Amino acid sequence: MNKQVKKDTYIVCIGGANIDRKYRAKQPIMQGTSNPVVSSTSIGGVGRNIAENLGRLENDVKLLTAVGNDADRLKILQSSKKYIDMNDVLEVEGHSTGSYTAILDEEGNMEVAYANMDIFDQLTIERIKEKESLIRSATCIVIDLNCPKETVEYVYTIAKRFTIPLIIIPVSSPKMDRLPTTLEGVEWLITNKDESETYFQMPIHSHNAWKEAVKKWLQKGIKQVVVTNGDNGVMVGNIAENNDLNIQCFPPIRAEQVIDVTGAGDAFCSGVIFGFIEGNTLKESIQLGMINAYKTILSPYTVRLELSKSQLLQEMEEL
């Protein structure tokens, strides 16, 4: 059983909040020409998506992010405030609110995505220091790597000093260099195959290589490590009480029909974090994450609207 986090306290999520624009092709995509699409706009951002998932799962969540002084900022604040405490969001003059544009094929799989996330460079140490009392009183901290490396390092030191569980969520391979130099004591790292390949400069083309990547992360002192690998499922590891490495592989829950993959990774992270907060076992936490991701793939929304604590637990029972 994982160490249970205190109840009736709040989680701080630090990271991205942006507008998601999705364009799904009506037929196979042809390069170099115009393609007919169906378009939609929603609220996104890794940190924000995880915060909303956790809010819908009946957690008190506070979001630290940066937005511009523009119309997109208002959309984010209005759409998020029902489930997230947005009182500490930083508004930055002269910058555009972050945006993420995804091009999906006719089956809903992402072909390419364009991310305008420069505003998150404004999440500087100086600005985060102004929120230190909020952060150090949290029961759990979730940070994504949209934040500058110096800020991630600083939050890591706060978490370590005040023994607060720290959960790190990489957002893409190019941002893996924003991980703290030292990872000793990090509670969770939830990453994917590509990000792990980039960090360790090693190809992961086999089950053994995948397992070796999990082992390498654990050797850095992280308590629980997850490396997702698309259709191959999820590999997770921790260090047992006898200091042996405990590494398990979980097959994916396959969707018969993919509606939209956007937000599925964030849904997975949120389910895992929810399981940890509730004091579930490692296996149960991973299963909660996989169920939430699976159900999100079947939804046209980045954060599925029917999500609730009772709904997710019911889906867990059905599994």
C-alpha cells in the first residue's frame, strides 16, 4: 500500500494552460494540398488538464500558470473555475495565452501538433517565490515541464525541504532537459517512451530496452516511475522494501473506436495521481489511470464531461 496523502488539503498543479484547437480530417490526409476537416476549440494545457481531472475527482486543486491579457485568457478562466482554484494564475502583459493546435487523421490519431508555449517562460523563480507559502502548504505538487528548468529545480527543493510528494509530468521530448539535475526523492515521474529515449539517448525498440529505461529512472532515486509505450501498454516500477526493483508491465485497454486521443495522456496521469492520493496500491493506481485514459479516448472532449469520483470508481469495478 502506498503512503496515503493527507485528506482535506489541496493539490498544487504548476504548468501549462492553453487553448486547444483541433482539426480532424474527413478523409486520409494528403500532403501539399488543402484537406477538408472538422474543427473544434477547447481548453487545454497539461497542468490545467490534470488539474481539471483531479478537480472533477473531488480534489481541492490550485493552478499556478501564466496567461496573456487577451480573450483566450478569459476562456480559460471561465471554463476552469468550476473545478480549479484559478486565483493564483499569473496574467502577463504583452504575451499571448498559450495555444496548442492538433492535426488529427480521419481516425482521430494525431498527425502533427503545433505548440505556442512561450508564455510559460514567464513562470520564473521570482514569480514562483511569491507563491511559496501556497506551494509549501500543499499536500501534493504536480509540475509539468512547460516550466523553465530553474523553476522546476526550485519547486523540487521546496518539495524536498517540506517533504511534499512531487509528481513530474514531462510534456514532450524536447523539454526533457528541464528535469531537475537531481531526481532523488521525486514521488512519481510519468513519462513516455519517446521522452525516455531522449533523456537517456537510447532506443527503446524491445521489451528489455523498455524495462531498462524504467530501471535507469529508478536508479536516479525516483520512488515510482511510469514509462508508457503506446499500443504496448504501460511499464511501471518502484523499489521494494528489500531494495529490489519491482517492475511490472500492464497491457493497454484497447478502444474499438478512437474518437479523439487529445488529453488521454493527461487523463492517465490524473488517474494515477488520484489513486496515489486515495492510498491505492501501485497496480490499482495504474489501472485507474488506464481506465481514465481509455474513457477519454472515447470522448470528443480533452477532459471528459462525465468524469467524477463515483464514475471512475464504478468503471474500475466494471474492469
